Amino acid sequence: MLKRLLPLFLLFILLFTSKVFSQSLAVSGYYSPKIVLKEKAAEFFGSNVYSNSDQVRFDLAYLYTDMKQLTKARGQFEYVNRNPTSEKKIQQSKESYTDNQLNPNNSNQTTPIYSPGVTYSDSGYYYLNQGNKTKAAQFFELQLKDNPNDYKVRLQLGYIYYDLKKLNSALTHFDYVGKHSDNEQDAETARSSAYVIREELALTAPRSLDLYFYNYYDSYQKNYIANLVMHVNFKIADNFYGGPYLDLYTDTRSSPALIYNDRFFELGGFMRYSILRNLFIEFRIGYTRQIDLDTSRINIKPMIIYFTRFGDAKVYSAGKSSSKISLYMDFYSAAMYDYKYDNAFLQATMQQVLRFSTGGYSYIEPYLVESAQFDSRRLDYNNYSELGGGLRFKPNVMFFPVIFVEPTYKVYFYGNRENSFQVKAGFMFNFRTKL
């Protein structure tokens, strides 16, 4: 009896070890591309194709394609066509074979062909891992034809199109995920990305509008002060813009007899060149009306501005977000000459901010602020430093004014003007959009 079973036992061991060996070869094949040993990976895959695994043959074909060995790649796809294990494998193989670089008889085909029921995401991730983002995007787009709510694939497409500088396409996918996904983490990622892309689109658009509105009540002056600056930007060349601008500075207490602030209205044209992303030169020329002095003139105002942020501020927070706190520091500086005052100015402001995200786009921010201003004429009210802190709140609306309360202490450098303590309360709106 033992002698009869012994051959069967030996046959079982042989088959089992062969299968284990083939699986080991396949695993080695998958590992090798990660260490850039493509030829070694192909050798492992080639040794494993007798295991009748369509997936191994697909991966071997993709690897040959990446190695520019197109004849071998076509051979693997043709084998699956002749010896399929499922209808989906036939469709996937035909779709891959019709790729222009694999099928020289199909010179007009430059993108994969859609076939219903085929899973394209595996091919998308394969090309993405190989660094071919354009090809990966083509397969991911085909995946969405049957599965439009595959949010992971849409996020991948958003990242790919962002890297490829196709910002409108990236925004489309991020907006879709942010609007429809029930996964809070995916929605948070998508909405945050969409917010950043909208800002980039406005910065790079052929036409855009930016608006700055800063207004507050000053307890020391017992005065309401407002500053509105608006630009309509037309792209002239890379990093070079021009167009009309509006600059308005006013308050509720100044008069010709007693001037608290130099109220003016100015309308004209500007040209701006960005040296770096956060460093630019701007030249303005326009008509200005100095309200309290009752004078009008043509004003010229060249300026250079630098700003930067250290750290990241969370833009959007989902209900169960893992992190709702962000810490960052903003720095702003400007040097300018203003012809209407026949005066040059130097300004700098720094803020240290702790943001608590309260849900959606809403947040509360306690912050510290330090600022200083100097002018070339040494007028007492134009030369001072200001130290303080404050609290800001933004409601859950993507673009909405930020409400703030800010107590500060102001120290003057020249003259006999008394130092002052004041509380400022108001709102600030900084908005940019493409037109």
C-alpha cells in the first residue's frame, strides 16, 4: 500500500513546490521594478508565465513596453487574446494592444479604447507607478466611464492634472469629490485642494480681479477707517500684468479743519511684474483726489512688495478631521514712493497665528501682530511701531470677510505725539478670482 501511495505523494510534492516556486518568481517580479531592476523583473515574470496567470502576462507586457521591447510586449497581449481566462481579460488585452506604440498598424490611435465592463484602474496605477502620468490619466478617465463615483480615482486624476499644470481639469475632479463623497477625509482633501487651485487659476489667468477691503473702528480716534484697493489684471506676458486700479482711503471724522487720516480717491492704470511668486514690482499712474486738501493731481506710485508664509493654514476641516489646529506666521513688507505726498514709505508687518478649524471653511484665530512704518520726511504720525494681539473669526463660507478684534499699543518715533492704546474692531476681505 505504501509503495502505491509513494509515487502519488512525490507527484504532489512536485506540483506543490512548482506552484510555490512560480509564486516566488512572481513576487520577485513585482519587487524588482521597485529597485529599478527591470530586466531582472522581466526574467522573473518570464519564468512564471507557464502558471497560466493572465495578470502575470499583463504585467510582463507592461514591463516590456516600459523597456521599449515592443515585440515582446505584443506577444504577451496576443497570447492572452488566444488563451483568455475571462471575457474581461480579452477586452483588457485588446484595449492594451490597440495602444499606438504596440500596434504599428494602428497609427491613428493615441489613447486607450474604452470597452464596457473592463477595470482600467490597475493599468492606471501601473503607469502612475512608472512615472507616466499622462498614460495613467487616460486609463483613470476610462475607469470613470463605468464608475463615475470612484472617488479614489478622481483624487488621483486631480493630483495628476495638477502636476501636469491642467488646473481646470484638476479642479473638476476635486470639486466632484468634495461635493459627492461621503468619506469625510476624501471630501476634506478635495475641498482644500480645490480652494488652492482656484487661487492659482486666478493668479495665472489671462484676466482676473483682486480686491482688498480693510475697515475697522479705532477706539482711540473714535473713528471708522476704511481702505479699498482693487485691480483688474490683464496678462501681458508670463509674470507680467497690467490694467486699471482703484484705491480709496477714507474715514468718518476727518475734515479740512481737522485731518485724522489723509483721505483720498485714486483711479488709474498699473503694471506689475512678479520677480518671484511672492515678490513683485508695481508701477501706478493715475488721477488722485485728496479730499481734505481739496486738490486733484496726477499721481505716480512705484512700489516693491514682498510677502511670505511660514507653515500651513488648514483651509477646510471635515467633521471628524484628524487635525483641526494649524500654526503659521505671515510676513509682509513694502517700500514705495508716493508723488502726491512727495514722500517715500517703508512698511513691515508680522503675525504669529494659531488657527482652530471649527468645521468646513470656518475657523477661529488668536494671533500676535507686530508692525512698523517709516517715511522719508519724518512726519510724526507716519513713523511708529505697533504691538498687539487679536482674535479673528471666519464663517463657514468659502469666500467671506474675516471678522476681527485687535487691541494694540502704538509707539511714535519722532515729535511730541503721545503713544496710544487702541482697540480695532472690523472686518477684512481679501478676494481674487479669474474673469
